[in-house]
Amino acid sequence: MNGTVRGASQAMNAATTVAVLYPGEMGAVLAGLLMRRGARVVTTLQGRGPSTVQRCRETGVIELDSLRQVVREAAVVFSLVPPAQAQAMARAYCELAHLSPPGALYVDANSIGPGLAESLSAQLAEHGRGFVDAAINGLAANAASGGTLFLSGPRAAEVAELVTPAMRVQVLGDGPAAASALKMALGGLAKGLCSLFVETALLADCHKMLPQMLEATAGIYPGVYAIVQRMLPTYALHAERRATEMAQVEQTLRAAGVEPVVIEAVRKVHQRWAAAGVDSLDGSADGPVAAILRHLSASAPQPDQPPAGTTDPAKRV
């Protein structure tokens, strides 16, 4: 099958059916935004965990019996899975792509490197379906008010129309992997700042200066502290996933011919956190890193409130 995508204009209309695979933490938020824009949002819960099932039902996403049925009905499919599962998800879609509506689009919104994004784009083209590379920058809790959906690919503007103005959207051009490349750069920067902060905070904690350090950082480096204050408390749930994402950033740098000296260290720090099992902010987790997480969590602003030292809640990386 040739790589020409036909019927592009048929993919989007007032009653577009959009699939979100799957409605996890970020997927459920995206589903809610799409529904707010009038889309009919569907998914399948085959093989999914109880938390995903609960989010799906709380959000009001329509549950279909199988992936086959999802592909048959959805003009647009958003893939939101762990990075290691992105390729398998695209492959499963491609196997059923002949059932999809004319001009159907597959949107990969996972934390993958640009090399894999280009590969997925080629796979979708071989099956006569469109591909849009997507990257969601920001936390699920404030995606609508402070997040940005970056899009790239020849049909990125069509996806932007589905989401705007429920969420900030930026189209980066026609390249099949520009959004993933930007995601790697921004993600590596933010996680690097968190890693550096924790190590220096450990130094302060050893000398019983942690509260003073946090106060000074908020006053002297408000931008850095805002990033840390927003991101670090979420590591209790996402340390392992972020370690995987850092491995993706490292691979992306190596593929570009850049030796990832700092990024490699950041990846190792994240793997150490994931292995340590820092899984609670309520005081049950022991150790100085957990203490820092708890301290930051206790002082964290609500999603729509500006963090300490800033006036613009939209400022982020």
C-alpha cells in the first residue's frame, strides 16, 4: 500500500469520533478537553488496570468492546501509553488500519524520541493513514490552564482544531518528529533541574539547612523553584516512568552525535529514585529525598495558582 493519505478533509467534522488510548492520568484529562470541544470520545479498556477504568468512567468516555471497534469508529486516535509501549500500540493500530474511516489520523502523544516518531510516521504511511507527532508539556493537573500541546506533521493543524481553545496548542511545522524532539529537550531540562535541586537539597538537609535553602531558592531563583515545586512532588507516582523518559532523552542525544554527559547522570539519578521506591508523600516513606518531596508537596500551590516567586502560572518548561 502506498504512503498517500487520502480523504484528509473527511477526517474532521462537527461530530468527530476521537479515541484516547488510554485514559490514564493525562489521557483522561485530554479526553475531557476533547469532549468539551464537542468530540465523541471512545476507548477500550481491555487489559487496563482499575485506575484507568475508574478514570474512564468518571470522565464519561464511551467504552467500546475492543481495539478493532475503536479503530473502526475513530477518525482520530490519540496514543498515550508508556514510552516502551508506543511502538506496540502503533503496530496494533496498523494491523487494523484498513478498518478505519477514510483519512483517519493516528496521533502519537507519548514521550518518545524523534527517531521512533519518524519510524511510526513511515509505518502509518505504509498503511495509508495519517500520522501526527504530539507532545504534551505540563502536568495533567493543570493541562488546561498551563499546559501546551505541541504538534508536528502535515496534518497537525487538523488536530489543533480539535483541541483549541480548550488547551494551548502550538504547531511546529510539517516535520514528522519535531514535537518529539522538543519534548526530549524540554523534558531533559526540567528533569535535570529537579535532579540538581535534590542533590543540593540533600547537602542542605545534612547541615540542617533545608528550610532555609528552600526559602532562599524561592527568593533568589524563583523560576527554578517554581519548576521544582510543581514537578518534584509528582515523582511519588511517576519516578519510574520519568527514568524511562530520561533514557529516551539520552538515546536521542547519542543519535544526534552528542555525548550526553549531564543527561546520562540525570538518567542515573532518576533510575536511583525509581529503585528506591519513593512512593508516598504522607510521611510513611523514609529518607531525606522523601522529606524534600513531602516538604515541597506541603507548600505546593493549587494547579491554577501561581507558584512561589512567580506571577504567571503559564511559565513552565
